[in-house]
Amino acid sequence: MAIAAAAHGAVIVNGTYQLRNHPDGAARPPLYGLRLDELYNATASHDIFTFNFDHAMSNMRMDVTSTSIRIYGVTMGGRDTGGSYAVDAYNGLYTVDFTYAIGVANKPSDDDRWVKYTPDMQNAGSIVTPLGHTIALRDKSNGSYQFRLGDEDNDAGHRGFAGISGWGWLNHGPAGSPHIDSSDWLFTANLIPTPGALALIGLGGLVAARRKR
């Protein structure tokens, strides 16, 4: 089970994680777990699009194995006007499905997991917008890696969050589209216990209660 602790860090184990907003998104507020600027060229200005993983209608998850990371689900989002979303055709629920299947590995000399592969855009997915458009997503390197999951080399956390964060860069649009700043994941992740693990936790609590008697 993934446990955030200053002494041991946040350990990445295989399983399904619930995804939440990261507290340190550069475009906050509102907080978000994904940002895809100029997803639509809605205005003459640079259009910021962010996606609120904590909204009541959002349910974003991540499946982690030793060789793959799949990020998927539904999220509320839209054109970020600074503090809120514009009330327009882009405001609504988006369906996201992205899989890293190439380059997934444990980061050397650390307990984080990352995607480090050259060339870019070998991993892919899509986002379906409230307008019914399916827009392709591909991974993009920052020069060192495409995606990272964990709490950094010092176990202090990514950008001030002490638990598990996921961060990495994306291209959106047709193949060959240039990278647009800023287009990236930035979320937090909590392991969802399996039914078996929950049963063990329940049994442990029962045993502890009996001992107290």
C-alpha cells in the first residue's frame, strides 16, 4: 500500500489509483489535474484549458503495472478564465484515456516510476470533448523524460505535495502538431485498496478491538 511519509517516501505499487487535483498548478485557481492550453482556439488570446479532477462529476483513475500506466476517466473542465470556467460550449465533461506502454520503468536510484523513452510521441491516447470531438493525445519529453510518478529523488514531494504526484507533458491534435505551453498532467494519486486489502484491514481492527477487551 502506498504510504506518504517523510522518512520512507511514497512507494509506488501496482494497482488502481484515484486521481485528484494538484495544489500547485501554475494556472490555479481553479485547481486541476490536467492542463491542455489551446485545446480549442476559442479566442484571439492564448486559451487556457484546465480539468478539475475533484469535481463531483469527475472520476479520474490510473492503473499502474510494472510495464504500463493508464490514465482514464471523466473530468469536468473547460476554458479557464482565471478563477472559474467560461460558460460556453467548452464547459462540461471530458472523457480521457491515455496509456503509457513504452518506456515505463522504475527510476534508477529512486522509488519513483517514470517514462523515459526517445523519440517522443510513442505513447498515445485521446480526449473526447463536450462537443463530441475526439482529440488525439501523445506524450512529449521535457528533454529528460515524458512522465514521472512519485515524490521526487528526495522523497519531499513534487512542488510541495508530500504524497504521490503524477506529472508529464503532452501534445494534442493531429500527428505532428507542435507542443503548446502549457499542456501537461499535474495530479495527485492515492492507491485504491483492493477488497482483499480492505478485508485484512477490517480483520486487523477486529483483532485489535478484542485485545483491548
